[in-house]
Amino acid sequence: MPLYEYTCQGCGARFEKLVRSSTNPAAIICPRCASAAVARVFSTFATSGGASNESSAPACGPVG
């Protein structure tokens, strides 16, 4: 089951939902306000850059 992110058109809440391929998109409702007016959005994870063996992020602390 894929994990999708949604934004509520009513209250602006952003939430995730595990969705089966047989799930009707109209059945997805906002957990905050119970509105059915939700839109699927691109997740930050899905739109991040490509894979790399080297990290450009600084180390968290001393190594060794």
C-alpha cells in the first residue's frame, strides 16, 4: 500500500494516508475537520534529490 500526503482544502491540514489501490479517492477525509475536500500533494520525500554516496551535510559530532 502506498503512503500518500494530502492537504485539506477546508482547514489547510496536511496529513498522510495509506491507500489501497481499491480505495475510492472520495472516501479520504481530513482527520482534523472531517472534510472530504482534500487534494493529494507531492511528498517531500518523493521530490527530494537523487541518490548520492557522499553527504553534503555536516557531521553531527566528532568521529572516532
